[in-house]
Amino acid sequence: MPTIDRIHAREVLDSRGNPTVEVEAESMGRIVYAIVPSGASTGEHEALELRDRDNRFHGKGVLKAVRNVNEVIAPKLVGEELDSQERLDKIMLELDGTELKTNLGANAILGVSLVIAKLRAGVQGKWIYEVIGNDYTIPVPLLNVINGGKHAGGKLAIQEFMIVPHGFDTFRESLRAGSEIYHSLKSLLKKKYGVSAVNVGDEGGFAPPIDRSADALQMLVSAIEDAGYSPKEQVSLAIDAAASEFFHDAYYHVDDQKMTIEDMVDLYSQLTEEFPLISIEDPFDENDFEAFAKLMRLLGNKIAIVADDLTVTNVNRIKQAMDTNAANYLLLKVNQIGSLTEALNASDLCRQGKWGVVVSHRSGETEDPFIADLAVAIKAERIKTGAPARSERTAKYNQLLRIEEKLGDKAIYQGTLM
Ligand code: PGA
Ligand code: ZN
């Protein structure tokens, strides 16, 4: 059994130009790298992203996390056999010893956890998805083409307006539709609002001066039609409200209005009636399981109610959401929980509880396509990794193209199962 010969972390930059942790590891002469992503609208229950809070990088340096890898984790793991992800992750979790990884930092632990999966693949001459899972499917992409909330500077409170090209036989055809619609949308926005409307936000979607959520969704429907596709049959819509970000003083501040939970439920059900909306993520504040459950009772048998900040890829919070019937889909982000093993446990729990899974990027991403392999390996129904533009986003979509090609006749596209 090959062993881990070397682990070394360094500070590199993410897609927003902020520092993040990269881990390099070596076994039998093979060298692999993993880079950790970072959110902006982070959930308050996420594992700790350790930042230096000193004068470098406006306090965002990650040299403490880097040191924790090089001086605390590496000495424990170098020389260990690459036999099991779970065993190696467990060594790190015990080394940290806290619920939210406040000793070593989730960014330190996750970097090593991901690089271990890559090393296990590397020494066996396998692809990453092959060492994580046993059988595979290709997820449907949720492409974020209009950015609002914290990811853009506009008036839209809802953070993400996404197109979901599912009515195709393959991922490749879906991605092509996604790209064509993105460019149709660009032309429409330019015509209506001028060239500055097609500046892009953090996830590569446009950031136009649209005020109302319904107008943003209408633009998407027009773009789908302009590109020659049929809304609903081939391409549906999804939103991530990221509602904790606009919940202040007991009200939701959205579409230039001050809304109660009941108002928000009405808004969501109206949008679902008016548009081919198949997925609503984080519709309410991250602690309000009850409000989520209210929406579930109304729409849960028709569309995906996705928990992100509510559940933060943490099995305890997912259990709570299952017990209260607060959602029917998990947004799975590896850095919310901080190790691959725990993310896989979250996915397993979803399968037991008959929830769907959307594997997700962060708004601060990197060139590392790891989550594409992860989504294939856990047979995630969907993947959310930004617009079909900007290399930190397309890195994931392009990896899915490679995997679909590699699987050939055996590739099962989730769009065909919907
Ligand atoms: P974040 O946004 O990475 O900034 O948290 C993504 C999301 O809310 O899904
Ligand atoms: Zn979200």
C-alpha cells in the first residue's frame, strides 16, 4: 500500500483575488494539488474558515491555516498508508477536536482531505470520482446567469437567478444550451439596459440594473426562447434567495418592499406559478426551520426546496431539517463542513431521508475542479457552479464534459431521469 510521502501547504489566490489554502501532496513520485474555496454569503453555522486577521491582505491572509497543515497535520499524516479516506480524515478531526474546526481551521483540514482523495486516485492511476464512488451519474447544471445580493452591486436582493437545462440527452448538450442562452441573455440585457448591464458578478452571471425578481426571471425566459429552446420542457429556472442576507429587523427586504414570512411565501408561490421555477434555495433566514416547513407544505411536492445556510452540510442540522420537514434537497458544499468524509456522510444521510443533492461551488472559487468528480461519484442530481463563463466556473463544467466522454455508453445524465 503506497504511503503519503510529503504534504506541503502554501497561500495562493482565489477567484476574488483573496488568499486561500493550497495543499500539495506526494506519493510514489506522484504530485497532486487541492485548493480550498471560500464563500461570501456564508452561513453562521459553517465550520471555521481560519483567517490571520493581521495587516496582510486586509486581514484575510491564511498563513495560520498553512502553518497548521505544515506543522501540525503533515507530521501526523506523512508516512501513513493511503488506505482509506475516512481513516485519514478521522486523524485530522481528532487532532482538531472541535465541532466547528476552530483549532486548525476548516480550510486547513479540507485542503488536506481533498488532496488525499486526489493522491489515492493518482497512485492507482484512477480518476478522482472512481476512488470516491462505485457507480456514477452526470448531474444537471444550475447555471447562475444573473447575479444579485452580495455577489453583485445591483438592486436585486435575491442572490442567484439560474437556468437549468435538463431536457437533453447528455450533459454536453445541456451545457451547450446553457452557453447559448447565456449569450442570448447578454444581447437582450445590452439592448434593454446598455453595455454596463453585462458586467458580471462574482459567479460570472450578469449584474444588470433590474429591480424586481419577476423581471429577472422574465429576462431568463426571453433568453431561453431567443436561443431557440423551450422553457419548462427543455430549460427550467432556479433561484437562490440567500434570504439571511436581506432579513433585518424581523422583515425580508426584497423587491423594494418590507415582507413578512407570509408575504414571502406568497411571492415564492406566485413566481412558481408564473415561471418554470423548479428550485428555490434558502427562501428564509438560516435559523427559521419553521418558515422553510411552511413553504415545503405548499410547494414541496412540486419543486425543490433547497437548504444551504440552513443546514451547512452538517448532519446534525440536516437531521433537524428532516425532522421538521424544512426542505427536500441539500446544497452540499465541502468547505462548509471541512472534510470529504463528513460531506459524504451528509450525502448518505440525504439518500436515507429521500432528499436530493445539489453539489455546489462557493462564490470565491479556484481552478480546482474537484466538485465535478464529487457530484458524479455521489450521483448528485444537480451541480451548481456558476455561469458558463470564467475559468473557475468552467473548470467544473469542463471536467464533467471529460467524465461524460470517459464514461461513454455508461454515462447516465440526470436530466434524463427528471
Ligand atoms: P457563497 O454563495 O459561496 O457566497 O456562500 C453561494 C450560495 O449561497 O449558494
Ligand atoms: Zn446558497
